[in-house]
Amino acid sequence: MATKTTVETVDEVLVWRRGQLIEAGFSAAAAARVAGDVRYDVHAVIELVERGCPPDLATRILAPLDENTA
């Protein structure tokens, strides 16, 4: 039984994250951007959207802090 490479696993996780975000109401472009940034807690973003927060606002609320501003 062959094991998957790390790159394949990362790709699968990105596809899953993007799919979950699209299902929650994100545009394909926004979902790809958020899914590709591992600093976002996708579960938390989706939870805000499920509570009625628009996807763009949920993304802004949970946006990672810029290292220069911390």
C-alpha cells in the first residue's frame, strides 16, 4: 500500500476547504483565497456565515493579523 505524498495531502485539504466555503456561500474566488491561507480557521469562518454574517465580513472579522501590526 503506497502512502500519499505531502503535496497530494495538502492539495486534498485545500480542495476540501474550498468546497466547504463554497457550500457555505462564498464565491469561488473568495473560497480559493481563504482556503489557500492556512491562517484562517475555516470552521470559524463558516460558523459566522451560518449565523447570518455575510462571507466577506466573516473573512474580514477573522482575517489573520499582519505580522507588522502585531
